[in-house]
Amino acid sequence: MSTPPPADDGRKLLTLRVSRDSGQTWSPLVEITPADDLPPVTTSVWPPCQCPQHRKP
């Protein structure tokens, strides 16, 4: 028995914009909804760091 995909009812779980220059400019808006197919979190560290120092080789 398979689970049906979640309904996209317009809810947003996360809305994110990133600035890398102290708020002078911003990245495009990214919205995460229940219908997005995201990989499961594989670590208890949050948020998962992707910087060169902590990224797995």
C-alpha cells in the first residue's frame, strides 16, 4: 500500500532568502511546501552545514 502524495493546499513550511553581503543584496525567494519532494535529514545537526570545512568529501 502506498501513501498518496501530500496535497498542495498553498501552505508554506519555509520561506527563505539569503544575503551574503550584510543585507545589501538578497537571493531569490525560495519557498518549501508540503508537496516538495525533499530528501530525509540524515543528521541531528540543524541546519545541515554545507560549507567547505564541514562538507563530507
